Amino acid sequence: MSQDIVLDPADGLTAGAVGQPGRRVFMLQATQGEQVYSWVLEKEQVVAMARASHELLSQIGEHEMTKELLGKGPLGASTPEFDAAMALRPDQPMFRIDANTISMRYEDAGNMIEVSFTELTDMELGMPASVKISVTPRQLAAFGVQGMKVVAQGRPTCPLCGHPMDPEGHVCPATNGHNPRAR
């Protein structure tokens, strides 16, 4: 069992992947000072968290930050500075995240967003470790943009079934493998 972690506030929150498309390991990473914290999660969880960050920012009236980050300005997502700031730091992941426990909530008093989750464990091992990470709306917007960038760097998805397409070919379940575009 790992220890519970509270980063209030965190200096950064990012998502990234290690490995080649089709065999990548996705990671969530937070920093506080020189300390780096990393956790493993699935690609679908990165997508869900990125979308949820945009939805939450829209609900609290901070959606313009995402639009600003998508621009080509000095801190825009298409700049090397953004890529460097959002890159994963070398670190060993602490544990795999339980997808059913990921949540985001807005704290109006401090204008912060709390991202929380717990460790995926076998119930016989005892209580899972929990993590609470407080970030600013701007940090959450950058996380959302980065999450979608990381996912987009993988294998292309089939327009018919939505499954990843391998370079060697794709047997599309939507056409029983008879999709001429996928060959």
C-alpha cells in the first residue's frame, strides 16, 4: 500500500506517454517544487480527464484559457516552450489509477480545482492510497490541451469503428474486416 498524497497547490500537472504508439504507457504527473509524482493510467482516462477539464472550465467561466493555449502565442500549445513545460520528467510511477475514482471539483474560495483519485488495488490488500492535487484553472487548461495532444500522437483511429489502426492493417469490426480503406 502506498501513502496518501496531498499537493495543495501543485506546481504542475501533465499527461504523457512512454513508448511507441500501440505499446505506450500513459502517465499522469504532478510536481511540487523539485518533487515529481507519477501514476499510470489508460489512454481513455487521459481523454476523459482532458474533456472533463474543458467542461469544468466552461462551467466556471474559465474556458477562454483553453482557447488562449490553443493559439500560437508565446505560451500556446504549438510552441516548444509549451512542450518543454508539459513534458514528463523522469520518474517511476507510484501506482496505477483506479478509473472509477477520478474526480475534479472546483473550490470557489481559492479559485482552485482539486483533482483526486485512488490507487487500483486488490481489495484484499487493504485501503488504497489516495491523491488530491490542487491546480489553478490555467494549469487545468494546459493539462487538458496536453492530454489531447498526447492521445493524438498515437495510432490513427478508424473512422468507422473508432478502434486504433495498426500500420500493418486493420480488420474493422464495423465491416467484418471488409473495409478497403483500412488495408
